[in-house]
Amino acid sequence: MKAVRLLILLAVLVGGLVIGSLNSQPVDIRLAFWALHTTSGLAIIVSLLLGALVGGGLVLAGVVIPLYSRLRRANKAAAAPAAAPAPQAPSPFDGR
């Protein structure tokens, strides 16, 4: 399993290096009050990273946290002590 993770890490690293080296044109990103001077490869990699982080945050907020709260409530309900059984009414049969 560790070898697979290492291979995936190396593949992502090589992909980032290829993107960075093939896209070396200077880019000016102008926002409201400031400008960012960078290369297009770095801008691509940073935008992909930000997109993954925002998407992961949306999945966390929309799916994982509600499911975790439902699981916590279900565990509390399962761990709650069972209610004492209601006393039974006396039987009309007196045993004679």
C-alpha cells in the first residue's frame, strides 16, 4: 500500500513539474486592489489546488458533517439504557 501511495505521489509531482515547465509564460492576474505577477503553469496548479480545496470543503459541509451528526445521534440512542418495562396488570385468573 505504501508503494502505491509513493507511485501516486511521484506521478502527481511529475505532472506538476511538466505543467510548470510547459507553461512558463508570464501572466498578470489583476484583482480589485492588487495584481499578481506569475507564470501560467503556477497559476494553473494553484487554481487546481484551490478548486480541490473548495470542492472538498463543500463535500465536507454538505455530506460528511450531516452524516456524522446522524451517526452520533444513532449511537446515543443505541447506548441509552432501555426503559423499565411497564408493570403488568394482574391476571383475572387467580390460580384456582
